[in-house]
Amino acid sequence: LMGFTSLPLVLPDVISGGMRSTIARYQLPTYIGIQLTISYLLSTKLSKFSIGIWQKRLWRLTTVILVSCGVISGVLIVQAETWWTKYSDYYNADVANIINQSPAPLVLSDSTHNRILSLSHKLDPKVQLQLIKKIKNVSEIPEEKLPKVSAEFTDIFVLENIPSPSLLRPSMEKHNNYKFNLIYEGNIGFKKRKVLLWKKND
């Protein structure tokens, strides 16, 4: 079970490079296999009558330590705003905290919907989202397809996920004479991705 699921991910990473094998959700069967193996080992050692008293105490202590570590890890995960397995969504908490400080913010983005939906769970109800569909095979977004921004918003943000090319901000700077400043950059090093948050100058 463990080898069947891990090898197809590990071998391409070793041969041609990549990070497939580091993505936790792809390795779930392997993690389950490791847990079953350890559980079998501990149950075998604890139920074995032929081992000495000190050996049995050692295995009991090992079991207590492992269970305690599992409980502590679970508590930390529940209380944490994010976790290392979130990858591209790891920086959602930081981005949301910046946006939520604005009295009436508008967030524009042409990123994929799953990225924005993940972020939206941490945004306050006052935050307005406007998603722009990407147009293929163009160098810029035509002026008539750019979002119309109301004067009611105090701050305008643009969220980008790199390396996915974003034409929204450059097109708005060209056609609307906007100027955006980069206020947050989150690097997802092992996936060579960046999360960029831009804010329009007043």
C-alpha cells in the first residue's frame, strides 16, 4: 500500500525534479500505512508475555509518548489559523488581516475561484469581492471589460497568484490611470509560487 502510492510520486521527483511527493494529501495512504504499522508494532510488544518487565515498561512509555504527541498535535492544528499543509492557501490569514483593517475594502482578482473562496472564509462581511474572468491569448484586458469601481470603497486591493499570469492590475494601471503598491508578498518556495497583494494609491 505504502510503496504503491508513494513510488509513482517519488520517482518522477527524483528523475526530473518536482515536489509532488511533498504534498501531504497525495501521501495520505502512506501516512495511514505508517500509522497501521506502528499500531501493530506497539500492540504486539505490549501483549507479548515473553519480554522482560523493563522492556514492557519501555514500550508502554513509547506508546504514551506517541499518543500524547498526537493529541498535542491535534490541539495545535485546531487552534492554528493555518498549517504547513495548506501550501498556496498558507498566507490567507495574513492577507485577510490586512484587508480586514480597511473600513470599506474591495478586492479584485483574476485568480482561480478556489483560491478566492478559500480566502473568503477569513474575510469580514464588509469586504466586497469582484472576480474577473481571465481572457486567453491577449496581452491586456480591454478597457470595457475592466471592473467598474464605485466611489463607496475606501481601499481597492488586487490579489495575484504567481506564476499564473495576471493582466488585471497592469491593465487597470494603463486604462484607469491607477497606481498600485505591493503591500504583501508571500513566497511558497518549494512550489515556486507567490501570493501578491496590491493596494491602490489614494
